[in-house]
Amino acid sequence: MSSKPQSRPASAVRLAFVDALRGLAALYVVIFHVVQISIPVLPVPTWLSPVIISGWSGVNLFFLISAFTLCYVLYGNQHEPGVTLKFYTRRIFRIVPLYYMWLAVMIWYMWGFSFNMLTWKSLYLYAFFGYNFVPGYQSGLVVASWTLGIEMIFYLMFPFIFKIVNTLKRSIIFLAFTFILAGLHYYAIGYLSARVDMSKYEILFSLFHQLPTFAMGMITFFIYNYLKTNTATKRLGVVVLIGGIVGLLGFCYFLHLYLHEARPLYSIYVMTAFYGVIFTGLVISPAKILTNRMFVFFGTISYSLYLNHPMLVKNLNPVYQNIYSLRLPNSIRLATCFIVTLIPLTILSYLTYKLIEQPGMALGKTVIKKLTAKRVVKKPRVLQPEEQF
């Protein structure tokens, strides 16, 4: 398998199957939280429980897609003038506006009910995404924003990582390195815990523990890049896709049946690996059942879906309890709760996407144009022969 870089146009074409997977990841996290955030936790059908309980892994699919997308955008453009500055500018204006909106909401909420929990230290950490390394702050003030604490640090490192990790072989070596780093981090925390209080430190919420999932996303990109220039049959794509789905579901039931719903630390890597297989199957053969317009739409607004849903789910808890008081099968009650959540969530997320995300991205493009314009040095016009005398 050749891993030699292939040139690619500077303007990357948006990939529908990537958006579709992003939408599925968002919906998976939403239904997981509908069940798990509710007080009490909502009962689900026994046959479906292993899949629903594994909904936390939707975040790891996000991380895999994120790394793939970053590679896809930068590949072939690493040597362009100001590419790193453009990269950071895009990321900031893509992530920050909606996050700051929710941060302001949470500060207002905490100001009224738990003002003593807000300090200047915490505000700086939350505002500048520095909370991932600080015990007690890793989960973030905005509900579910622990992922952004990881993402933003990875964004900061990525242009430098990608200068070295720019082939399939190197991405596999990088994955091995991240596994070693995750292992050292795990044992370091265990060593420190025996000497100081580390009870507030969440290993699952740490960059070091999640870094291999980003490395798998980079591997997925280089596999995609190889397959793009090497013909693979659609039949092979279907086999790979089905294999990934069966493997993922099988592992969900393995965790549920043999580990009593526990989530061992290694499970995120196994789940992410199966997501990578599914991703590769879609690269070869984009199945319409997964890459339809609905999932692509949810993928487009997935960032809003992700940040908007926790507070909505919490406030809908009384509605869920009323639905579960009805004498209906758990499958119907769960489906009803999900639909009751998804309708207002979709409307809200579409509005925040249109009113906050899109203007933020447009502003980022404007800033990039201005930054680029400052770098352009006007060359003196060369006189034509007839103008020289």
C-alpha cells in the first residue's frame, strides 16, 4: 500500500458521508443522554439496552471525524503562506461563538444560584479552554463541554503534528505513540493518587486518554486518501461496512453481558476502531440508508445539537416521567421521549446554526481575508516594451 502524499485542490469538497456520520454521532449522544440524564434513569427495552448505554461512544466518533476533517482540509496545503494562522482562525470562529453563548447562559445561571462556585480562575479556564488539565474543572461549565476542552488543545497541536504525521505509515506509528502516552498517563495518575488527592481528576475526560481516538481518525484519512486513487469494489465496501456495524454492536453486547455495563478504559479505543471500519466502508460504498439527506442535515447542525441538547433534556425530565407513567411498552415510551426531545432540539439547533454558527464562520472568513491581504506585497508593474520609451 502506497502512502505517498497525493496533491489535492486547496478547496476541499464537502463529503456527504462525513456529515451523515456526524449527524448519527450527535443523535446517538442525544438518545444516550435522554436515558441517562433523566432522574430516575429511563428504563429501556432489554434487547436495546446495550446499544443505548453505549451511546457515550458517539463522542469518540466525533473525535475520529474531527481528526479526519482536519487532515482533509490541510492535506496538500501545508506549505501555503499563512496556512497555520488560517487554520487557527477558522477553528476559533467555528467553535467559540456558540460556546460563548452557552458559557454566558451558564454564568448567568450560576450567578443566581451558586455564585460561590465561580472564581476568576475558573472563568479564565472556561473562557480560554484551559480546563482539561485541571482537576475539578475538566467537565467544563457548559454541560458536555469537556469535549471542547480536548478538541481545542488538539486543534492547537494539530498543524505541528501534521507536518510530521503526513503518511499512513507515520499515522500508525503515531497511534502507537499515543497508546504509550495514554498508558503512561494512566499509571502516572495512579502513582499520584497514592500520594495526593486526585479524586477530582477524570481520566476519561483527559486529552491523554482520548488522543488515540484522534490518531485513529488520522489513519482513517490516509486510508481514504489511498482508496481515492485505488479502485475498490462496492461489494467490498458493503462487506467492510457490515463488518464494522456487526463488530460495533457485538462489542456493545459484550460490555453489557460480560462486564455488567462497566466501561473499561480500553473500550473507547475498541469502539473507535469499529467506527473507523464503518467509516472506511462508507468511503468505498456510501450506503444511501446512512448517507441520506436527513442524516446529512443533522450532521450540518451537529455542533448546535451537541451543545444545545443537555439543558433541553434536563428541562424535559418531567415530560419524560409523565410519558413513562403511561402503560405502554418501554420501546414506545423511549421512542416518544426521543421524538419529544428531537423536535424542539432540531428547531433550536437550526436557529443557533443560522444565527450564531454561520455568522461566526462568515466573520472568520472575513478575518482571514484581511489577514491574507496584509501578507500580500504588491509587485511593481513591469513595463511593456512599447511603454519603455
